[in-house]
Amino acid sequence: MGDLLVQSKADSEMRLDEQGLLSASKEWPLPIGAISIRGNVAHVWLDRIAAFRTVLTEKEWETIPRPTNVAKVNIEEPTGNDWATMSLTEFRTNMLRTIVKNCFLYAGYPVAQQAEHMDSNRSDENSVVHVKIVQQKSTTLPPNCVEMLCGSVLTGSEIQNAAQYIGLRANDMQLIAQHRYGLRIPDTTKLQRLVSSLGRSAAIVDMLHTRHTNVIDMRNMQDMLRNQYSSKGASFIMYNYARLASILKKHTELVEQGVAIMIPKAHEIDYSLLTDPDEWVLLYAYLLRFPNVIQQTIGYGQYARIAPYHLLNFTLCMIKRLSKYYRRVRILTENRPKLQPVMLARLYLIRALFDMLRIILSILDLEPVEEM
């Protein structure tokens, strides 16, 4: 079907100067490799070698170009981190404040830190748009103010506050890490710190699974444990992040031992060796798409369309594909001259995905775990 599909609104056969388009695209960052026209539909394949080279060299997931002519944005700060006195609704609201602010910061938007001292009625480029996360929308709003509705979290007698829920999730995550992923940390203090971090991460992921405007019902614990709040999402994210870290760490150790060579610079990689279908999907659907997902998360500049769950969905889909890839394809191969070029190309792709995932964890306020 091609990497792109273009369909004419007319039923008549599409007419296109294919050779002219192929020649012109050679100057594009993502040139076209082939075009096939069938009736009123054009199937377009990108030049994959050039695409790998462009995406992995530009590294747009590290720095998204700052938008121009946009108002400054102010997002309320979290009210605190005392989970023992905080309801899960407050925890969810504070989580959204942090993630939304992180998204705007990463997208390059100018974020006002002390907007209360600035004039909200100004309409020039120095004006400030106030984004407020609320449990109930106001009937009237001041100029340049946007309210983002946060649905309530309904809890029963088993969960009195956020600390209890995080503790519950920490226990679940410890069991999953030990029995499913073989976590073994003899240092008790280090283990407790890791489990506490995993519990908090699981609680954040649980909140993000549901659209932020919807109510989350946790009154029935058994129903809750049967649905998405089973720690699968959080544990899956953290395990795969740790797995990537382990692969890269192992390669570094082999380099220090003189058994392997360092990963070369981007222009020295032979991208023609990345022929596996999953390698193309990881680049085309995830690395290349990441800047657009950030823009989608913050509503493409339309503040009323902010939707943090988009970023979590993107992350989970990417990790499922990534997990399938490195379980099927051996990344670290034997130190043979014929095997080294493809190993280095795959390591370069893996490192790019690891760097992007680290940025995602930072935006979602999840503490990275490099050992599980």
C-alpha cells in the first residue's frame, strides 16, 4: 500500500508526472523512492535509506523547533506532594498540571512562571494564556483563560487517600517485577526506593489510561484489578526502558573490554542494513511522528483540545512494537567483521528510541528505572 496513500476526489484516473516528482523529491528531507498509480489512487514509498539517515541525524525528538508568534502559557503548579492528605482526585489534578506544563515546555512554548504579575487582558505577543486544571468548569472566564476539566476519581472504603493507592500499586509492581521480570536486588533500601518509585509511576499511568475529562470509578476493587489498573502498562514501560538501558550498557562494557567497537556517528552508519519491517515501523511511525504527537497532546495550540492520554497511548504502542522487535532480532551479535555493521546500525536505532523514551518519561513525570 506504500508509506503514503493519496486519493483523488475525482473518479477518473489520476495523472501525475511521476519522474518529475521523483526528481524534485531528491531535494526533500524525506525523498520519494517509488510511486505506483492505480486508478485515482497514488501509492508512495519513501526512500528508506534516506529517511533513516535524515531522522536519526536530525534527532527531532530531542529538540522540537520553538513555535513563533504564540502567547506565553501559564499552568498552575501542583498543590503539594503530601499523598497522605491528598485524595486521588487531587493527585490526578496535580499530575495533569505537571504533565501539561512539561509538554508545553518541551514543545518550545514560552511558559510564564509568574503570570499573576502580568496583564492577562493584553492581546499582543507578550500576553499570557492561563491554563487551569479544574474539577468543575466556571460559568464565566476572564480573558485569556482556559479551563481543562479533570474528572473525579471515585474511591471506596479501601482507598482513603493517594498514599494508600500508591502503596497498593507499589506492592503490585514489586510482585510483577519479581515474578514476571525476575527482579532481584539484595540491597533492601535500594529495593524499597525502587518499589516506591514504581508505585508512583503505576498510579500516574493508571490515571492517564482514561481521558482526563472522564470519571474514574475505583469503588469496586475487584473490577479495578480486572481492568487496565493491573500495572501492566507501567511495568511494561519500565521493564522495556530498563531492557534498552541493559543492551546499551552491555555494548559499552564490550567496548571497554576491546571486544566491540564504539557506535559511530550518524553519517558513518550503513542504513541500507536496516531492512527489517519492524525497524522501519519504529522509525516511521514513532521516531518520525514524535514531534506531531507532542503537538497533538497540547491540542495543536488550541488549548481546549489538550489531551495527555495521547502521549501514553503513543508510548504503549511504540513499546509493544519495540519489545516484539528486540525479542525476535538479536541486537548484540558476535564480534565478526561481517556482523558488526548491522549490529552498529541496530544499536544506533535502539539508542535513538531509548533517548526518545527517556524524554517521554520525563514529560510524564515517571522516574526512569535502568535495572529490573
